[in-house]
Amino acid sequence: SKEKIALFTIFGGTGDLAQRKLYPSLFKLYQKGYLQEHFAVIGTARRPWTNEHYHGVITDSLASLNADPAMVAKFADHFYYQSHDVTDAQHYITLKKLSEKLDAQYGLEGNRIFYLAMAPNFFGTIAQHLRSENILTPNGFNRVIIEKPFGHDFESAKELNDQLTATFNEDQIYRIDHYLGKEMIQNISAIRFGNNIWESLWNNRYISNIQVTLSEKLGVEERAVYYDNSGALRDMVQNHILQILSLLTMDQPVEFTEKDIDVEKVKALRSLRPLKPEEVATNFVRGQYGADGDVQAYRNEDKINPDSNTDSFVAGKIMIDNFRWSGVPFYVRTGKRLADKFTRIDVVFKRPIVNIFNHDDVRANDDADAHLAPNVLTINVEPTEGVELQMNAKNVGQGFATTPVKLNFAHDSAATANSPEAYERLLHDALNGDATNFTHWKEVAYSWKFVDVIQKYWDEHTPDFPNYRPGSMGPTASDELLAKDGHEWVYKS
Ligand code: BG6
């Protein structure tokens, strides 16, 4: 049977993440039969809610799914609310009793998943109490799922990790990076290792540069307090972008398993060329949006420090010092209040060395127009999910001029509508004991070490903010970063 058996204990059960992502994802797993009779959920938080009120919250969180109300009610019956102060040992005793009761009632076989949907400064306390109050079971599995941010630099990440590993082994820790749950991020490996034409060319002899863009249209919204202490570099580059980069650049794993993939990702991340402080300014660009029409400047947003020097945009050039990638720049960028909401990866191949078409005397001509356009393989991650290849072909008709054309594949909307959302996939993986699409400690560690140098330099030098217009693709320095190398962003707004 595909049924998974477990007790979920969600710390932060009244929170935004639980309501927006976790409850709907658990419900989808229920609809698909991965969760049936043998599961229960304990939601905890400080508020004194009743089970009845909690069921109402669960039901409301599923409203947009338009599901059968009878099914929703049956699902909600598996949920129990327990008011809980994470620092109070007594409360864990109550939690333990409830866990044991539900374990017996639902036949949960001692399988436990602890979901820490809370601020990371509580992770240590929770983990420690789970151990000291014996809430971990000896007979089933014990897994902990944690949310970002995993530290705000290497030191704090290490401290957090030490606190968790005092209770859990690395293979019991599931660190969420929800980008790893996205269909097209998972597809990177299939595209690369499933196609000889790509893997044969996937190196510095054929690839000119690779661009990763995670563009957001919205501002900081309701997460202002967190974001203002973080900024785009920590919020998006340390985790999502470097994870994507590791998948794009790693060598072929021996087998397509969690262990083997982790080995290759760690090697890729270890090979990132560390920046020296004096190299930060020439390789990384930071930005913060100003006001434009109805859109407020970052510094005027609700709960943002009016003198904030936090980066709402970052673009960077990253080099990887290994045999495969030596000399190939990876340009990455992400930001709030940009032109549009999308994620894409552009793999820009080297141009044909000589253009024998289009110009009479190309060899004598240094003009850029004399070159053929490069092949570009674009992996569209969101909202379109597919791949696109730009290639040169002959213009229709007399004469012989060439023009770039596009081969285009996109998953049809019916297929993607049924495809699981990131959180649904990741919860399913955690139930299965498969942490392939979660981040492992060494990956986190190398990512922070790379990012820390940049952040430190920025913290020590005052930026000239604001420096970009909402609705643009960031400050002009981002374009100049590529122009210096004779490149340009493939996507321009
Ligand atoms: C989160 C960041 O990790 O990713 C947010 O903290 C960001 O700031 C979000 O908005 C973007 O995720 P997605 O799935 O909407 O691209």
C-alpha cells in the first residue's frame, strides 16, 4: 500500500506557513491516499485554542481547494491542538502523553515527524526537550523538518546544527529548501544526465556562461521584520541560488541516490572560488528599490527601518575552480519589486568561431553583429515550466542570412495543474525517508562560507541606496557586471 504512517507534530501550528503550505499539502497527500487512517497531527503554539477552533482553521486553510466538505471534515478530525510553550519542560510531558495516546488510537507504529515551523532560535530548545522528555520513540522513525533561515552566517548555522545534532542524526534532519521541491529544479538532473547532447557539452569548452534569475515582483509584504535583517543575499542566494548552482554544475552521481547526489553537490560547492574582500565590489552588486508612482521605496515600507541598508536585490558573478568549469562565469541575480515574477536558468553556449554567413567579410570584421547568436538553453522553472533552445537557422526565401529560432517545450497546463506543489512533494519525501531534495549540513556550511565574505564586506561599506526602480531588473550595475566580461543578461525586461 502507498499509505504512510506517522504522527506529525507541528511547532508553530497557528502560523502562516502551517496555514498556507502545510495543511493544504497534507490534505493533498490525504486526497491521493498517501495519508489514510494511520496519521494524526498535533498542532502546537502558545495560543489557547480548542480542537474545535483548530478544525475550523484547518478547514479555512483548505478553502481554495474546493474539496468535498465531507472529506475535509474527516481529514480535520485527525488534527489535535495542544497549547505549548517550547521553553516549559512540563508542556513536553503533556505533549508526550498526547503523542502516545494518538499513537495507540491511530496505530502510528512510533513514527514521528516533528515540523519546526518556528523561528530558528527555538530549534535548539525544542530538540533538547524532545530528547530529555523522551518524546522520540524507540520503535518507529523520528525525523525533524526545519525551515529556513538556517543561521544568518556560518557561525550561527553551525551553532544551530550543533544544537540539532545533539538530538538528531544528520539522516534524521530534513532541512527545507522549497526550491528543491519544484518540478523544474528536479528536472535539471534529468535534462543533464538523461541527454548525451547536453552532458557532452556541459563544460568550459562549450559553455560561455550560465545565468540564474530568481525574479520577484512583490515587495517584502508581511515578512518585513525578518527580511530587513536578512536581505536578498541571505534570503535567496545562500540557499536557493547556490543549491540550483550545485545541481547545474555537479558531476554525474554514481547512482541517483541521496548519498551520491550529496557527495557531488558538496564537491561543487567546495569548488566555488571564495572571494577576497577586495573582490566583492567588482563581483557582486547589491540594490535596494526606491519609490515609483504608487510603489513605495523599500525604506518606506511598513516595519522597515527608514535608514535600512538591506539589499532587496543582488547580482553576482561566481566562478567555480575545477576542471569542468574553470573560466566559466555564473551570473546570478534575484530581487524584490523587479519586472515580473519568474525563475529561469539560461545556459549560454559559445558561439561558432567563424560566421561564414550574413557578412561579406566577416573575418575582417570585429563588430559584434558579425557573430552568430549563441545557442541558449533556457530552463524555465516558473511560472512556465519547460525548456527552450535558441539556435540559428536560415531565413526563409532568397539569399542566405541566418536568424535565431527557438525550439520550445513546456509542460501543458493540465499536467502541471496536477503536479504536486513543492511542500507536498517534500512532505511526501520526508514520510518516505528520502532527503535527496533537502539540504545537507555540508552544503549549508560551504554556502554560508561563500556568502559570509560578501555580507561582511557589505556590512562594512555603506551603499548608495536606493539604486533601482521598482518594475526594472535592478540597478544598472547589474548589467555592467556582465558587460565588463563582454556578456549580457539573456532576459532583459
Ligand atoms: C523564500 C524567501 O525562501 O522564497 C522569500 O524567503 C521569497 O523572500 C520566496 O519570496 C520565493 O519563493 P517562490 O517559490 O515564490 O519563488
